[in-house]
Amino acid sequence: MKKRIHITPETGLILEGGGMRGVFTCGVLDSFMDRGIRFPYSIGVSAGACNGLSYMSGQRGRAKYSNIDLLDKYQYIGLKHLLKKRNIMDFDLLFREFPEHILPYNYEAYFGSPERYEMVTANCLTGEANYFEEKRDKNRVIDIARASSSLPFVCPISYVDGVPMLDGGIVDSIPLMRARSEGFTHNVVVLTRNRGYRKEAKDVRIPYFLYRKYPKLREALSRRSLVYNEQLALVERLEDAGEITVIRPQKPIVVDRIERDIRKLTDLYEEGYACAAEYDFG
């Protein structure tokens, strides 16, 4: 029997990141689009921000194509990119060629959508999360999505409005409290880890030569695992209290953040689609 979720004006959708584990989210969002399910407010982090953009423009299958088909064809993740461009991923392909030429992004549909959409970045200067909404400027949309997806250590710093930014998951991997602060108190949270997962809980010592100009960022990176574990614990408490709905993988993930195995990615996408199909939204 399907679980019934009633979408109200106070219902938000929260999309965690997780690199290539985000193919689970692609499956969830394609299931939503197949059934015409929309939320008055959505917020995405890192891979979740990028996948959420295709959901907001109503381009069913586009995020899957980006994460699986495009990867299979172009192999846009790997050390060759890190050595050549100091970036583990080919951002020129992902944030220029893909949205402009390979499978053009429907900015008109996105800009015209009545629902709110936020993307999360980590501000290198403050070490805090920044939340962006943009429905006018195409270039700024790409700047925000690129910044939200710029993994620390293996991607260069990106800039939004001239401010240095990195992956939003550094500081707010699961922006549930942001949604609640915006007035959305009945949320659906899409995670890319199974229930009970926790990172190794300890502060990480950042080598002195990394991000020397950004001491606040260094602090945020050092306590990233602790903050993430606190967020996971909060999600589980609120889920058990019946205050939120969580859609997540049902078994431990075998897909890595920079996974390149197409079969593994496809299986996780299909799991996401199947998990979302267990819910009836109205």
C-alpha cells in the first residue's frame, strides 16, 4: 500500500548532494515528473542543486542523461581532468556545453515556474552557507550551480557575484532548517545515504597550505563530518516524530562520490525511482 503525502502551501522539497550518488535523486525526481508532482518550494545542494534544476524546468530524464549517459560517452570524471585543469570533473562540458548545446536547459520554463527554488553554496570568506534564488539571469544560474557543485580539494574555487564559493555540502548538506525558516514546515527530504549512515565523527585537520586565505572555510571543512552527522540525526528524529517524510536508499550505497561504473549508477537511479513510487502525493 502506498504512503499518502498531502502537499500543502507549507510543503518543501529538500535535495541532498553526494556527487554521483545523486543519481538516486534523479530517479526520485523523474518519478515526480512522471506524475506531475510539484512542490511550492525546493532547495538543492551540490548534485542536488543541479538535478533540481532539471526538475524545476520539467525536463524529465535530463538529469539522468547528464549523470549516466553523458558520463558513459565523455568520461568527464577522473584524474586526467584533475591533472589537466585542476578539476576532478570537466566543468566546461557540464556547465557550458551540456546546458547550451548537448541537451539545452529550458530557462524559459524555469524562469516562468511559480514555485520557489534555492541552491546552496559555501561562502569561502565567511565559512557559512549562502542561499540563492535566481530566475532572471542565465549566467548567474550557471554560476550558482557550478559553485554549489565545486567539491573542496579536487575542484577550483568558483565565484558568484565576485565572491569565492565552494560546494554547499561543506556547511549545509541537508538544508532542512533553511526550509523551515522560510515557512515550509511539512517537508519531503531526499537523501543519498541509507538510514543509520554516519561519517567518521572527528574533526579533520586541514593541511596548512590549503585555503590559507580562507580561515573560516578551513574551520568549516574541519568540522564538516560532525555537522553532517548532526543533520542526519535531526532528520531521523523528525522522521520518527512524523514531522517530515524521507525518501532514501534502502541499503548501504556502493556508489562512490565520483563513481564511474555505469551499471552501479543505473541501479541506484532505478532504486530512486522505485522508492519515490511508494509514495502517493496529493
